[in-house]
Amino acid sequence: MERITATYLIETPHEVEKAAAVLAGEQSSGTFVSVPGETEELKTRFAARVEAIEELGEASGPSMPGDPGANKVYKRAKVTVSWSIENFGYNIPTLISTLQGNLYELRQFTGLKLDDFEVPDSYGDVFRGPRFGMAGTKQLASVGSERPMIGTIIKPSVGLTAEYTADLVKTLAEAGIDFVKDDELMSSTSNSPFKIRVEKIMRVINDFADKTGKKIMYAFNITGDLDTMRANYDTIVKAGGTCAMVSINSVGWAGVKMVCDRGQLSIHGHRNGWGMINRHPLLGINFPAYNKIWRLAGVDQMHVNGIKNKFWESDDSVVRSIKSCHTPFLKNESVIPVVSSGQWGGQAFETYKRTHTTDLLYMAGGGIMAHPSGPTGGVKALHQSWACAVDGLTLEEAAKQHKEFGESVEKFGKSK
């Protein structure tokens, strides 16, 4: 029988083997005490198995509250556990409950984090995965393989009128932008109702496409209850849009899959709330596992933060996330990593050096909007920085060669 395998990083004051056995029991057929009906035959068929344990040393103190009466030596390990597919079939919310359920509350652990998981090939017959993915999304935005998609976020996040936003999109399109998105805080406000915003912005985008042949991608934030998301999705399609944004942690897996299954728009997965489920080094979930959950739903674009970003996440973690997006999963090759969070052209050099790829969406909010020459200069500076990074120039050489990027270095480089 096919099995699903998951890897956890754990910390425990107990013997690692015993703690791992508790994890496997809690997340399958067991409970804290033997119960009638829990036969050996049942356990053989349905119980989770501990497949491997790799000890990773000890900690001097607990990372989180745990068993107060246990030993004061805290052992760390990487533990691999597997389950029969019979336990949940192809029910992903139940799979998530299995991989991330009550195990986080077990007192045997002072640290526990889901790092990655693997599913059988048969999942590829049931779940289509991303409709567009990395290649299809870049194609929708008329961007080739030689460079990244260059994007921005409408700032201020909330408060601009639909008319002002549309005028800004016109300026950005004329400057050479590929992608623009609503902020995750922006859905439908009193001075920018969703339908009106879509109508005015898509009129600008469609007019620009008629004149130039290039149709930029705008990610409208459709986040809401199921009825709201369906209606918002239809509004975008009717207006000729190509992308919808969903706050995936807020909506949940089933709601996101409903949106993705419609298959007419590239789905931009915004992971706001990521720090809540990942920031602690021994609690929550790491990106490789998180990414696969949303790829099963069908998300095409995934946020990964960025090099030298404005948040807490390390560059190593960001690079791992980018590579995770590019790693084939089931029958789909890759989703497009969305590099953002305090980005400007200066980080392009280190990003390319560490990833050797242009298969990404590189977004700058303030790095474009606050450019000394305005949004037009900001867009040009990002194009210049990436072209120079790919050509092997240094940041200093690029700043001397290009006026707009030089202005970015003066404005943003010193503070960074």
C-alpha cells in the first residue's frame, strides 16, 4: 500500500525513540492509553511508522514549554514518519490534520517543526496542480526566460482611489512593468470598490495591450468568503484580467483549491501570516512542506521573501524557498517564486549569484514608488540591475553605467 512520508525537526527531554513513537501514535491509530478494538492487525494496517531517526545534538534548555517533570537534557533530532494512504486517501485537509495536527500540543516535545513531506505518484492523477505555474505565468505577462518578471505593489497599501490607482498603473505600464498587485490589506474599500477598481485598471491595461501588444499582469486581491471570491474572480475574467491574488492562510486550503480549479487566471498566493507559522526555529512548518500543500491546491505563484529582506527571515531560508518552488512536484515542474519584502535593484546581484535563475517574479514596492525619479525611474532601475546582474557586472559597475540604478543606490543603498 502506498505511503506518505513526512520529516520533522524535534526537540524532546525524553528518549528520542519514545517521543517519535508518541508522535506516530497520536497522529494515527493511537491515543494515550490502549483502547478496545486497537488490534495488532489494525495497527499494522493503519498505524504510522517511524522510518528513520537522525540525532542532531542537545540543547541546554527547552525551546518551548513542555513536560515539566522530564529530564533537563533536551535532545534534538530529525525524525521521518510514514502513513498508509488508506488513512485519508486524497483528502488534503485530513492529510494536513495528520501532518500538522495535535502533535504540536504533545508535552513530550519542546520543539517540533514539519520540514518536508512526500506523497505517492498517484496524487498526480488526482490533483492537477498549478494551471499555469512558472512558465505559464511568465508567458501570460509576455516575459521570456532571459529575465525575471519585474513587479510592484500599489502603495500606500490602502486609501488610494480607483482612479488614482489606474493612473498609477498606466505610468507603470509605460515604464516597462510586467506585474502589479494589490496589497494584501486591500480588497474592497469605500473609496475603491472592487468592481470599479477592476474596471478602471483593466481599461488601462487593455488599452496599453492594444497599442503595444504587451499585456501586463495585475493581481487583484479577491480574498473573502467563497461567494465573494467567486464573484470577484468572475469580475476579473469578464474584464480581461489574467491574475487573482488570494491570502492563502486566511482563506484555507479548500477555498484556495476552489479558486484554482476554475483555471482561467494565474493564482498569486500571498502567504501573509507566514511568520506566525514559521518564525520559531522549532515550531510550525518549513517552506518545502508549506509549498507542496499549496501546489496541491493549484497555486501558481508563491511568496518567498527576498535577499536582505525587511523581515526576520534569513537569506539561506529564502534561497531554499526559491529552490523549493523550482523543484518538480508530481506532474508539474515549478511554480514562480515571488521575491519581495524591502527589495530594490541592489539585491538583484546577490539573488542571482545565489540562485543562478531568472525564473522568478521580482517585486519592489517602495523600491519603485519611492525612487528619486518616480515610479518610471524605479521600474527602469530594476530592469537595469537585473540585466547587469545576469551579465556579471557588480553593483558598483551597474550604478556607474545606469543613471536610474545609480539613483537607487544613492537612495536605498546607504540605508541598507
